[in-house]
Amino acid sequence: MNGRFSTPVVLAMSSTMIFVGVVAYAVARTPGQVRQERVARATRAALHTDDRTPEAAAESFLDAWRRRAWREADALAVGEARARVATKREADAAVGPEQRAQAAQVWDALASAPLEVLFERSEEREAGQWLLSGVAAYDFVGQPYRREVEFLVAPVRADDGTTRYRVARMVPGRVTTPLPDVLDPEGD
């Protein structure tokens, strides 16, 4: 024997070593580590709202919208955007229990995917309003999802005298990635 192994033997040995490593990692985790991982997933899934800048308000509104967190979306909206929130909330309320249970799985998947809006344009308008546009980016069921989006954001005076921001209009644009199968009506 010349000390060399055939390619299938090397692949089998490396696969076995990887499997043993994964099993060792899974077994070696303490209950505390497992609990920390669960807390980290829940933290990523938590909805955080911020209305201190036009961009933060827009991203917070979109995050609440995609999660169907209508109370939070309503609190971040004025005008046309607030009317759309009310319409979507009523449509969700009209869904039957079976459809709601199926939709809840999709909503939970959305809630666990961190959202980032990559702003490409920020233009100040009259009365301190801001026109913002960019791309909403997150992973949905393990696939990247990217969609163009435009916001009109308006300043409001908070009770403490500071300026906060509310979304007056949101215009979802073109989806720039292939739709995940669960969202693609024409998919198989």
C-alpha cells in the first residue's frame, strides 16, 4: 500500500468527521447555551420601533407592516398610510380561523427575519417632509427577498417638544429577487 486513499474514501472520512463534530457540538451545549440561543432568536424577532429620524420611522413602519403589527404601524403613520393600515387590519380581521392559522405561519417566518432598508435617496420636501426610497432587504424562508420601496415621511411634534416622524405614504415597488415559493402565485 502506498499510503494514499481513494477520493471516495477521503470524502467518506471527511463527511464522517463533520458529522461527529456536529453531534459533539449539539451534545456539548449546556441548557444555558440553548436558552441563550432561544433568547437571541426572540430578540432578532422582536419588533423595535424608532421614530427619531425619517429613515428610522420608515424602516420601523415597514417592519410593523410586514409583521402585521397593526397597532404599531398605526402609531407610526399619518394620512394615507394610516388609512391603509386600517384597511389591512380590517381585511385581516375578516379572514376565517383556518386561513388565519395558515397565514400565521408565514407571519411568524417574517417576524424572525431581521429587516434592513437600504436607503438610496433622501430628499427634503415642503413642510419638513422627506421623500425616501430604497430597497427593503431580509431573508424569508431561507431565501433573500428584496423589494423597492418609497416613503413620504412627515415630522410631528411630540409631547416633550421634540420632533418625531410618521409615515404619510408608503409605495411598495418592484420585487428584485425571485419570490419564495410560498409567495409566488405562479410557482409550482
